[in-house]
Amino acid sequence: MMLLDSRSESGRCLYCGSHVSLDFRRVYGDDDDRAHRCFECDTLVRLQRGSAGGLDVPIPDPWIAPGRHGGDPERWS
């Protein structure tokens, strides 16, 4: 069975606009199956703690504190 969603914005991350699957939204999203964050704009640890569901998590946000998550890989030697 294929589910069709008439709301075009529902398949997008609310933070960065990247496409997110229905399964991702069901598992990680909020009660309305909306993804507030995704793998493109957040880390797996933060997503597992609830950031995709719109919850504040105690782990630093990679967009605000990029150095806390390895920084810019181009600078690595």
C-alpha cells in the first residue's frame, strides 16, 4: 500500500528543508509526524534524544557549536 500525503511541506525538515521520509517522521518526529530536525542538519545522538520531535536536548547543536562535533573536516590533517 502506498500512502499519499497531500501536504507538500510535510515531507521536509522544518529546520533545513531537506526531504525526510514518512518512516523517519513517524519514528523521530512529533505527534503530527513532522520532523523539526533531520540527518542533514543534526547529529544522530541529538535526533535519538528528541530534537527531530521538537524537544530541546542538552547536547550542543552542530549548527550553533560546530567545533563540538569535529569542526570543519577540511581543516583536518
